[in-house]
Amino acid sequence: MPLKFLKHKWQKISFIVLLSLFILVLIPAFLLNRYWSPILADKVKTELTKSTDGLYKVDFTNAELHILQGKIVLYDIKLRPDTTVYRNKKNLGLAPNNLYELNVKKLVLSNIHPFTLYFKKKLHIGRITLSAPDLQVSYQINHTKDTVAKDSRNLWQKISKTLKLIHVDEIYLNDVKLKYKDYSGPKLAVSELKEMNLKATDLLIDSATQTDRSRLLYCSDITTELYNYTGRSANGLYTYTVKSAKLSTKASQLSVKGLVLQPVKPAAFFDNSKADRFTFRLDTFQINNFDFLSYHKYRSFNAANVLLSKGVLAVYSNPNAKPKTDDRVITFPHVAIKAVKTAFNIDTLTIRQLNVIYNEFNKNSRKTGVLTFNNTRGKFYNITNNKDSLKSHPVAKVNLTTLFMERGRLDLAFTFNLTDAANSYSYKGHLGSFDLGRINKATMPLAMVKITSGTVNSLDFNLHATNKVTRGTVNLLYNDLNINLLRADTAKKGFSKKTIASFFANSMVIKHNNPDKPGTFPRSSAVVYTRPYNYPFFKTVWQALLSGIKPCVGVGKAKKKEVIKKMSDQELKKSRKKVEKVARQKKRTERQANRKHKKMAKQRQKLSDPNG
């Protein structure tokens, strides 16, 4: 039938060209899409098994090749390890530490340039997208370093006979579900993550990128984002949440926002635990120059800088905890660092705007004392248990500044010898002008002492210690110190003053000023404090410092004995007076009774006398 609509010559030529293109391109493309898809599927399965030395097998329900669209689509992908191969590798000491299982609903490779691949041997892919991947990772320590002898050729050298380069603009993993099983500890630890996205950009494999250290896994950047993560501790006493977390390989940075560690209510916590109760909130937790590949493979933590910014750490001492009878040297920071099995190295830990609150309940007063350290900021240097690092840098240092009880500026400096068998350390500090009445929040509930007046002009200390003894000096300058000693008043649910004890304390024990008079030399204290073996670190630090503060305010062992003797004498006099008073009252009562008896006898006599 003649084609009536092809009236002009140019129309006929155009029709012939389009028909030729249809025959030469579309029909072969259709046939390729139809018949090469199964071949592609088999090829992918074979190559994956071959490249993993038989450790992994992949399966999917369908594979589609769209030549004209430059797209390959795989459906319902399942990646599984071959457990028999894994066991054999484990017996030979060649099994990897991480084992993976992956389910993906759909994988799309788009914007592929087949002609560039065919004619120039360059594989360009615009985007790879994995939809709703479900990944399970199992971690078990099989080795602490690479055990397989590596091929001396780099990746590009291995593919260079087939391809000149491989380039992928973007790789997306959206709505990832991750289940992580850690078998390295005494108990299986399971973590589950949802609402996680991963993006890799500019993957390039060619001759130049083999030595490009700015790339990870040949990508210029790999970014992982996590939102609204919540979990519970193994004992069920804590809930931890993360508002968002972002990991960037280009910046080598892990940034966490809205980190919260929240315990259950106090009654439920202390009924089920003998440990102290912690609450922790942090706006920003950031790790810079983080070697996360080493952490992922070997649990080795290495970072140039860790930042903790804007948060609260609240500690509530457990009122049901029994005194420890074993040596508590393990609570010393540098001893605890040695005890950590995981290798780690942090050059600098920075703290900014952290409020620290300590609460302790006193069963005698039935009250809770509070100590606060506000706007704490500072740096920790050389926190490590890496043996090579310790050879050249064996000392960790800490410099902190805080506001004690919201007012007094306190500067602290610690040093810890990380290799010394005696666990030596030192600490020094300076507290500026401070109203002593502000610490009544702690002294009244915990020591049942109320400071009625007093101002610290300065407190300076410099102490050097081992795990057995502390030596150094303490200087405390103050004015107008007066106190009241208290007793618990259950009727008023508060405190009442011990009048006599307070009188003795103010008149005979404490020194009201240091120096006593302007222009005189102030009192100072030389500290020699022997640590009881069951004292933990912070209690040891405080007790050693307190042993130096007491002589500065006039309290010492000799003074204590003298005052106790005088108070005992006074109590004895007071007791004698009470006995004498009781005796006088008894005699008075007896005299009154005798007079009454005589009077009644006379009355009876008058009644019985007829002549009366």
C-alpha cells in the first residue's frame, strides 16, 4: 500500500533513516535487553563468588539491562556468607573479623555510558542506588592484623588490561537498617540502627588514584547520617538516645548531636544496683581525624581530637553501696587506661561548657548534699595505651577551669605517668575569692556544719602522689570564719544547733583568719597522707587535700585531742551539775514531804485529844 503521507522527498528520506535506526538500534537493544539480562545475572553471581574466594554468594530474582537508558536494575538481592567456607578459613586463621549479610529490594545503576565502555574501555556510571537495604554485621576477633598475603599489584593494575578507569559520580544507600552483633566481649552485644542514609561521591579507580591518600575506598567522600537512635543498656537501667550523627571520610570526622544517657527513676535504680547513678546530656560530641577503618576492623580507636561541648554530667552516689574492702587503685585514671583491652590513642580531648553535679545522701541527716562545678572547660592530652606512643610520650596531662559552686574560679592541673609501676601522678590548683557560705549546700547535709560567715581569699595546693602516699603543700587564706555544728531535727525535718559544741568550735578550734593579723605570716600545711588501700581516686585526692586544709584553719590531731578533753571536762562538769541539781531537788522534795507529814500528824493529834 503506497504511503500517501510521504508526499515529499525529504519525508521519504527521514522515514527511511528512522526505520533504519529502529532496525539497527531498537531491535538489537530489545534483543539484548531480553536475552543478555539472564547472562548478566549469571555473570554477576559468578564474579562475586570468585572475587570473595567463595566466602559470599549472591542471589536476586531478576536482572534487567536497558541499553538505551544506560541502566541496569537488580531486584531482591540477597548476599549471604558460606558458613562452610568461613569455618575453613577460621581454622586456617584467615577468616575476616567482620561477616556480612545484605538484603536489598532494588539496586539501580543509572547513566551508564555503554559506548564509552566499549570503545574507550572507560566505565562511567552516574549513580548507583540501593533502596531499603537491610544489613547485618557480625564482629568476632579472629586476628588483630591482616593475615592474607597481599597481591603486590594495586587495583588499577589488576583491571588495566580490561578497563582504563572506573568512575561513579554518586552512590546512595537510603533508609538503611543495620543490625550489629559484637561477639568480642563476654556477652553478645547487639545494636540496631534505623533511619540511616549513606552517600559516597566521586568513586574513581585509575592510575592516579592508587596513591591518592585523600580518598577512602577510592571515593573523595563517604558520608553516613543517622537520625533518632534509641537504645537500652544490657541491665535495663539506662536509656541512651542520639538526635543525629554524621560521619564524613573526607573530613575524617564523626559528629553527634543531642546525646543523652538517662537512668531510670532513683528508687528503681538503687533497688536494682549498688553502683552510682549517672545522668549525661551533651549537645555536641565530635571526633576529628578519626581512623574509623581501624576501629571497624580491629576495634583500635585513634583520633587527633575529641570535643565534648555544652552538657551536664550529674552523679548521684548510691546510698545503699557497701564500703569496698579490696584495693581501689583500679579507679585511678591512669590505672584504668592500662586495664582497657582495646587499643586507643587520643591526642587531645577538649571540654567546653560542661556542668558537673555531685549528689550524696546522708543517712544521719536524711538530706542530700550537692557540689557543683559549672562551666567546666579544659583539655586532656595524650590519652593512650598505645605502647609505641608511650615510649616517647609516657605522661598524660589535664588542664581544667571551672566555677566551684557557681562562683569560685578553680584552676586545676593534673599529670599522670602512664608507665610508672607506682602509678605516680600530681595535681595542683588555685581557687580564687569565694564566699564560704555557698558550700552550705554540701556541708550542712553531709557534715552537719553550717558556715555562718567566711571568705576565701585564695586556696593554693601542689601535691605529688603514688598509689600509696601523697606529699605536698597547701595554703589557704581566708577571713572571718565562723561555724555552727548541727544535729538532725526530725520534728522540724531540718537541723538544730549544737550550742555548746558550736561555742567550743568557734572559740577553741578554728582560727577565724589566716593570716591571724594583717602583716603576719600566714599558716601553711605540709601534707604527708597515706592512702587507705580501699580508697578510690577522687576520695584519695580530696582526703589528701583536706588533710592540708585542716591545719590552715587550726584543726589538727593535737588540737582535736585538746578540745575533746576540754569538752569532756565540760560535759563532766555539766553532768555533775545535773546530779547536784537532782540531789537538791530530791532533798527539797523530802523536806516538803516531812513538813507536810508533821503538819498532818499534829492535825490528827488535835482531833484525837478530847481536851483540845
